[in-house]
Amino acid sequence: MSTIAQARAAPSDDWGDVPVPASATVRLGRDARGNETREITYAGGVVARQWRDGSGKPQTMVEDRSGHGAVLCLREIYIGLREDLDICRQDGDDALRRVMDEGLDRIDDFVVANSLTPITKDALRATEETRLKKQRDAAALRGPEAQAKICGGGDAQRMLGGLRSASLDKLRAELAAALSVPRPPVSNPCL
């Protein structure tokens, strides 16, 4: 489970510190092997499944089943694309860069508003900026020839090519649809 979605609340039982707000439903049971299970369904279609392994220690898997996508996965994709736009600059990328920045801002607002544990936008931005700086520094160390080779082909070029040819209005609309259902931001399932 992502640290953004983890709770600091004291456990009310021995299932650990997975948050269970009043709006969530909890089902206790047993799996096919007889292991204890607990399923927490949060508003918006996010589900935490817990089970005890052979040691009795609880294991947790949290999934977004809303049909709108895992928001923290989406955030990582946006940050990665934003990094690629910085490193593989082309003329005409300014409008796309602004749309990506606006999108990250909207995603961060969503995370702050819907996280199961308190998180600030400043904290999110700090992790984002640290990552972007690390990528820029690594690109500078590689040098212009190596960087041109990376930007000229491979995954970065395919992703950026598709992004550069996309309609900016369509990108905004797709993000609005992904963020249209309030729910805890989680990472799974990711692409």
C-alpha cells in the first residue's frame, strides 16, 4: 500500500493500521485455505483486502476498482512524462508542459482531499521536485549525445510522441474523468 494511503490510526484489532473510516464497510471471513481475511470497501470503489500468511502476520493489498484508475499510478505517469518533457525538450512543448503541470496540480489536489491520512500539497510537491531534480541531474551527467540518443528512440520517444500528438482538450477531459469520483488515492492496479 502506498504511504499516502496508509493510516496512522492505532489499530483497533490485530489487523494493523489499515484505516477504517465510518463510511467503509468491513467483511471478515476465511479464504479457501482457512486463513482469516478482512475486506474493507471504501467510498468510490477502493477495496483493501487483508489476509494472514502462515506467520499470522496480516498482508494487505489495496486496489482501485472504481473504473476510473488508480490515482497514485496516474500521478506517477504524469510525473514521468513531465520528466521526459523536461529532458527531451522540443520546440512547441510549452503548451503541453503547462497542461501536464495543471494536471499534476489537479491530481495533487485530489490526493490531498481524498487521502486516508493527512498529506499536504507541499509534501507532495517536495517529493515531485526531488524526483524531477534527480532526473535533470542524471541527464546532465549523461551529456548531450547520450541524451539525444535516449530522446530519439525507445520508450521515451514513443510516449512523448503520442503525448505531443494528443489533443490538449482531450488530455484535460481524460484527467477530469479519472478524478470525477472521490475515492482514496492508491497505486494499484497500475499499467
